[in-house]
Amino acid sequence: MNPLKKLGISRSVVSPLLATGINMVLLFIVYSLLRIEFLLENLPLFQETVKEGYIYKLLMAGPVFDAPGIFYLNILYIAMMLLPCHTKERVGYYKLCKWVFVCVNAAGILANIADSIYFGYTMRRTTFDFFSEFAGDDNMLKIVGVELVRHWYLAILAGVMIWGLWKIYATPSPGANPRPLWRYYILSILSFAAGILTAISAIRGGFLVNWWHYIIGAILLYSAWRAYVGLRTKRKDIYASVLALGGIILIAIAPLGGWRHRDIRPITISNANRYIHRPNEAALILNTPFSIIRTIGSVPFSDPKYMSDAEMRALYTPEHPASEGADSVMNGRKNVVIIILESFGKEYIGALNHDILGEGYKGYAPFIDSLVNVSATWQNTFDNGQKSIEAMPSVLAGIPSFVKSFVLTPASMNRLKGLPAILGEDGYATAFFHGARKGSMGFDGFARSVGFKEYYGRESFIEDGRAGGEEEFDGYWGIWDEPFLQFFALKLSDMPEPFMASLFTLSSHHPFNVPDKYKGRFPKGTAPIHQTIGYTDNALREFFATASRQPWYKNTIFVITNDHTNERCHDEYRSAISAFYGPILIFDPAGQLPRGVQEGIAQQTDIMPTILGLTGSRQGYVAFGKDLFTTPAEEDWAVNYNGLYQYVKYGYVLQFDGKKNVGLYRLGDHKMKRNLLGTNPELERKMQRELEALIQQYMQRMLNDGLTVDKG
């Protein structure tokens, strides 16, 4: 089928400019369909948005960001099509242009569709950080293969869309080019100028602000071409030139009209915040190619200068003084073991959901349920990030991730003293454990940067042989959790006391498999992750059974937390703040610490100050958290970032976009149904100033190498 015939246009007289315009319009239609697919694939996460009736406005805002995404990908194609060179006017050359168009935009289609799946885990569009995050892993093709099988219908949709691009593509005809050559070059240069100016405008983000400039400009350019081809008069060159010049002028000034309505800076992913009510809604407006390209080489840190440095320090400082002598409270220098559970959201733990999902909710982690009553935990516990690489800085160095994952920024090269470094200087042996191969996720590099002396991974497990060998490899990520946790227990017994060790599990990671011998043993629940939660929970039970027989056990403080949340099955865990609900348990087998649920708010960045308070740190340090056992409950707070800063304190959640408050919710409003912004100006202002001081401290210290107490 020739789609041009429907428009009354013969393929034999289609100019490169007209063909390019038609193909660009086709892409806008494709991206709109992809946005609908994204919504349908993640509909449970947007239920409140749909109920409130403004989903249409979000979908209509999408083309504002589609324009730069589409033109970013197609700038080479546009240049190839409109290149003012008569030697390109061959059928073979335009076939090459078609291949470039289809291949490049097939990548864009696949990226958008893949992100509709990945969004369920991260709650945001994929950015360029993704490639750095998984740079050390060689298993991504396996993971993609699993997802293609599980989401076969999306693979078919992608195939249909790519096939449609090929079939509907508008191809120019070399025979439509005017002669003699000087006439050809006049129109070609005008077309090239129009195409490049339009592309630059679209990439900057002004393309759809004054859309009528483009429509009229395009009509004039098309009219110029038709006048030149169709008129039988000696003055047709003049007519065509005048029309073309008018079209170029309109297109050229359109970005200026757009700049009157917004910043002169190019549009970025943060511009999506102006259209939304909730942070996750930005994903409906953005598209993946734009999000990836616009974050290449992005600068994550800048000093916001909210206030004077003196006021900032008066409101908040991350510097903690030495607490020498506190270890006497623990009757000796305790060992420290921190276990970070992959994807272990609070939603999966029944004992932590009595006030959220009800007393009757069982969850999928019965062993952790049993630990809750004998451990210290808090009424409200939060993750500081939504990626594995964001958890390690938060848990082990007291550093949250604002704007961009800390380990992917230049600030990760700053001088840093994490929990293992400080305890190491106080005489502790230190080691980090992760069942994947060395280099996976960059964990080994970060572990060394925060002060771990030893690193044990998949290779170490295989070489040791006491807990299994290569046959314990799960086929995707690394060693199954049960044998690796047993290996962990054995290695702890090899370490001299006092020791500080941390382990990061991996089995409860996508693709959510369990060993063959455990298939059918754990409840499958309502999501693929649920049975792997049961498996890792059981592996943790077996670890504690082994550890409890060791002489170091009762002289050890155990901290159990997660890296981030994952598949969400209840509306109470699908909001912007509840997506950060994660467990934090501090277990002391000797019974010297408080037990049960404590009043207050805890976050991952509190773990370092709390442990150093218990062990009696002999030196001061920097950490963006507080000691949970010495901070009054009414002064507890938490912070995280998901495109907006979210600050939890005084029983409320404040959402702040970096310039102004955009939301205020009661902490118990898990679904974030009622925005109270404007109802309590005094509280809002107080929370905003505290948050601004925290952000300014963070940014200044990242920029000025201020992550140790002698800097900042």
C-alpha cells in the first residue's frame, strides 16, 4: 500500500523534504502508541491518576518530549535525506536512508517497550546511568531473553511496529528533482536548512510550543516545491523562492517563541515535573530515548545556594563527633554483621505490615517475621534509593543518592570514610561478600573505597569448596543464597574478632528463580518475586542456625535491611513514598538492645551512625543520617529522591522539586491520596528550610570533596 496515494500525492513526485516530514509525523504516532502501551503495562501503578481523570492531559503532554527524542535519534537520517548533493539522487541511496531510518527507530521502539517492563522495578524512566550500573555484568542478554518469553505479547507488538515503519515509510523519488542543477541546489539548500533548523529546534524543546509556526512553515515549503514543479511560467523560480523563504523564516523563529515561555536552556527530563501531580507520572510523559540521551554526561551536582552557609550549618550538618566510650554500654567491642537483602521490600514481611495491610496479612518471609519481635525496628522505615548501587553508599557510608546514583558521579572519587574504614582504624577486621563474580555491579570497587579490606565473591566461594562449588551457580547472577550464606558463616568464623562484615544477597533478583530442589516449596503468591523471597528468607534462617553455634554469635550485632523495593502488589506500596518502604532490623542476640517496634523514623543512612554509636567510634565522621538509639523520636527524619526530593518528618511527607514545594501528605496516607499543600504554611516552610539545608550540605560536600570531617 502506498500511503501517499491516500493524500493525493504520487510517489513519483515526492520530494525528500516532504518524505522526511511524513516519516517524522509517523514517528510521533508510533511514540503516542508506545505511551499508551506503557500505561497499560503499568496500569496498577497509575490507578489513582486514572481515577482522578487527568491521564488524558499527561498523554497529551508526551509529544513535547517525543519531539527531542525523535529528532535526537533521526538527526543523521534527516541530514542524509536532505543533503544538497545531486549525486545522491539514486534509488540505492534512498534505500540506504530507509534502512537507517528503520534500524535507528527500531532501537527507539525496543527501548520504550523494554522500559515499560523495567519501570515496575525502578519507578522511573531509564537513564544513561543504566549502562554504567550493569557495565560489569555479562548476563543481561539472558535476562532480556527471559523477559521476551514472559512478555511475548510486547515482543510481537515491537515486531508489528517495526514492520509498520518499513511498510508505511515514504520514499522520495529521484525523478522528482528539478533540473537544471542550479534550481535543484536552490531548493535542496532551502530544504536542508529547513530540516536542520527544525531538528535543532525540536532537540532544544521548542518544537511544539508554537506549533503553528511549523505547520504554516511546512505548508509554505511544500507549496514552494509544488509551485516549482507544477507551474508553467518563467517566474516559477521567484514564486517558489518567496514561498520557501517565508516557510524557513517561520520555522526559524518558532524556537524563539518557545523560549519566551520557558528557560533558554534545552529541555531536560526534569521539565516533566511541571505537568504531574505524582513523581511516577513523569514516566508517562517522557520517552526512553530522550531520557537516556539527555542524561549522557549530565552534571548531577550544583550548589543551590538556598541560604548562607552559617544558616545551613545551624539547620543541619552531617558531621558527627567521636563517641568514644559508648562501647561500654555493649559490654565490650561487638562484631558487626550487615546483611543487605536483594529486593526485599517491606511489603513482603507480614510482621511489618500490621498497620498497613492489616493483622491478617501473612507475607512471604516467616523467618524475618520471627526476628521482628527480638530485634529493634521502627514504625516507619525507608530506603534512600531505588537501585542496588544506591543501597551500598546509603547503608555503608551514610550517603543517599540525590539526582544521580552516587557511585556513578565524579564525587565517588572524593575522599571517603565509610563504616568499614572507621571500624578498621578502630581495630576491626573487615570483609564484604557478594555471590556474583568479581566486578559485578561495581560492588568490589565501592567496597574497597569505603574501607573493606577483603572481598569475597563467586570465585572465592568456588575456590573455598566448603559450602559447594560451581554447581551452585544460579545461571544468571551468581551463587544461590543458601550455599553462599553458609559460606559467609564459615568465613566469619575464620575472621579475628572484632570483625565487621557485610553481605549482599542476590537470589531474590529478577528473573526470580529458585533451585530445583526447592521448586514448589515456597508460596508463589501473586508475583514472580514472592517464591524467591521465601527462598532467601529460608536461606537466612539456615544462616542464623549455623551462626548461632559459633562462639562469636552472641558478641555480634546483626543489621538486616534491603537494597530497594521491587514488584508491588498492593496499592499501599505503589505511591511515591511507599515505593521506598524497606525493612531495617537491628538484632542483638545478647539482648542488650531494645526489642520490638520503636517509635520514630529510620532510613538506611542511619545504620552507619547507629552502629558507630554502639561500638564507640574513636573519630568523627560525615554521614547523612542519625543515631537511632539516641535521637528523640520527634526529631527522626528520612529523605529520598525520585525526581522529587521527599522529606519525612513531624508525621508528614514533603515533596520538593528543588525550587518549590509540590506536595504535603500525612505519613499514614500510604496511597498519597490527599495533597495537603497550602493547609499548614508554617509547617511547610519549616520542613522546606530543613530540607534545603540538607540538600545544600549534600551538594557542597559533593562538589568540594567534603565527605570527611576535615573537609566541608
